[in-house]
Amino acid sequence: MGNENQEMPENYSEVVDADDKKSLVFNEKATEGQTGNLPSASCNFINSITGSGIIGLPYSMRQAGFPLGTLLLFLVAYITDYSVILLIKGGNLSGTNTYQSLMNRAFGMAGYVILSFLQFLYPFIAMVSCNIISGDTLTKVFQRIPGVGPESILAERHLVIMLTTILLVLPLSLCRNIVNFGKVSFSSLVLTIAILVIVVIRVVTLGPHIPSTDNAWNFAQPNAIQAIGVMTFGYTQGDLFENYCKDDNLITAGRFLYAITIIFTFPIECFVTREVIANLFFGGTLSTIFHVVVTVCIIAAVTGIALAFDCLGIVLELNGVVAAIPLVFIIPTACYLKLSEESWYHWDSIQSFMILITGILVMIVGFVMVIMFPQGCSHGKEMFYCMPSNSSIYNLTGSVNETVS
């Protein structure tokens, strides 16, 4: 491996395969005394999935309509599973064992670059959503501290995002070895379960007192296309915790736990974006200096966007239609159809073609709808049922808060 950077392979695919394999092999010096194992990798993988996405799932259900949203959820799960199967079949047909090398074998260097861009874009936008969530949640948590009001410096989301980024996110993201995140990811999963318990409690105690939404049980809503990209109806906002009252102590605890899980998720997404850059421009390996420089540049760009834009729902929709749909619907099916020698009427070919066309239509229509018909964003505003004038809800949350206290 010592001569890989000194000799240029004749075929570009050799470079791709070499870079992909190097990214899967741990640096012996960096991992001395450490071993990667299945539980650690599983925790990292699940933690990356249950980051900002899980908090926006109710938002996608609202956008699609609850009945249709439920069906779409199962449909997207099936297509995702089928796409993974197609990737494996495509790898067998092409003699490759990574997504990047499969795309390169099917569509050449242009395909490899397009895939790398999408693999960079998806976690990059996810990091933006992480920063938006941390700013939204922690400002509300800090305002529950005695003496900290809406005008306090700790209630300023821009400052909160900057502080969490500099003090917590950046140091964690500078870690070179993803194995080190195993225990952190496990802790994040435990906190996610606690958050789920809190939300379920509030479904029971708060849900019956909230007025029903007009057309809440309609089979479908006009924004179903956007919901496919994002995957509780009602007055649901992009960030689930935006639907609860600021003076709810139980929810405040949930917000704090969720902010921690988001901070733990951010470095894993950063690791992916950094690896894509390393493979594209640095031969798969970053020196210590470039490791720091690239990491700081990524986080600076993410933070700048999060400071300028604070509507989580639109961010989730864009990430879905621009990055997730091509990665899950379009590219795996296109690779399989390009490499497969099966007849066009073979069931795998028919399914692949249908998913490919559906993915292209969803991406185009979804992107147009996000741009031309953006959904309103009530960031930082109390929901109407939290106002003092709504005595039944206000008294309910107040009595619960006293019990929790």
C-alpha cells in the first residue's frame, strides 16, 4: 500500500477500488489497542439514521396525510430494502464491493463523481438540520433556568449554535477514527428511547386536550410528494418539539436529551463528508493538517447555513428530494439496469424500471413544490394551545409541571 500514491493505475476504476478499500481499513497506528466490532458499527449506523430524521417523521406524516403517510412509510421501507438488494446484485455482476466502485463500473468517472457529490450532500444537509435543532431546543431549555428570559443572551439561537459548535461539535468531529464513536452512539440510542417515552407520555396527557385539526384524517394531502423525501398529523411542525409548550418541564427534559443526541450524531455525519472529500481529492488519506483544515471548513460552512436559515421542515424536504431520492431510488436501479443481462420483462427489470421512473418523478416534482410552494415555518412561536387564554391546556401543563417538579 505504500506505493499506491506514487504510481498512477492505468484504469481509473483501480483508483476508486483502492480508495474505497482503504477507507474500510483502520489505520493501525490510529487504532492501536482498539478494535472495531459489529455492535460498535451497528450503534454508529443506527445513530446516524435516528438523528434529525426521526424528529421530522411526524412532519412527513402531516404533509402526506396520516393514512397515505402510513402506506408511503411501508412503501419507502420496501424500496429501500429492495435497493440494497440491487446494490448487492450489481456488485456481483460488476465484481465490485462498494457503492462507489459499482457506480464507476456502470457509468465511469462521471458516475463516480455524481455519487460522491450526493454522498457528500446528504450528510452535509443533515448536519445543517442538526445545528438548527440544537439552536431551537437548547434556547428553550436555557429559558427554563431561573433568571434566563427571552431577552437573555442564552436565548439567542445564533449564540447557542456557535457555542455548541465550538465547544462540543468541533472537538468530537476532529476525531479521526469512527470506532471511537461506538460508545457515544450507544449512549445516544439510550437517550432516544427515553425521548420516545416522554413523547408517549405527552400523547396520553396532552393529546386529548388539543382541538382536532380540520381534515386531519383525510386520506391524502397535497404535499405527499415532499413527504416521501422526508419520511402525527395535526398541528405538527418540522421539529416535533416545536409543538409542545415552553413551560412544560417534562418536555424541557426531552428537549435537552434530544439536543445531546443531535450533538452526538453530528460527528458521524461529518466523518462521512470528510471521507468523500478525502477519496475525491486526497487519494483517500488526509494528513493531520489537512484533516483539521477540511473538518473546520465543513463545520464552518454548515454552521453558516444554519445561522442564516432556521426552518427545519424545508431543510428536511430538500435533503429528501435532492439527495435521498437519487441515492435510494435512482442510482441503485440505474446501475442494475445498466449491468444486468436479464430480459426487459424479467421481474427484477420491471421493478427496477418502475422504481427508477418513480424516483425521477418524485425528485423533480418534489423539488419544484419545495421551491414554488414552500411550507410556512413558525419557528420559535408558541402554539395557540399553549397561550394563557387557553385555560384548559395551560392548567394541564402547569399541574403536570408541578407534579414533575
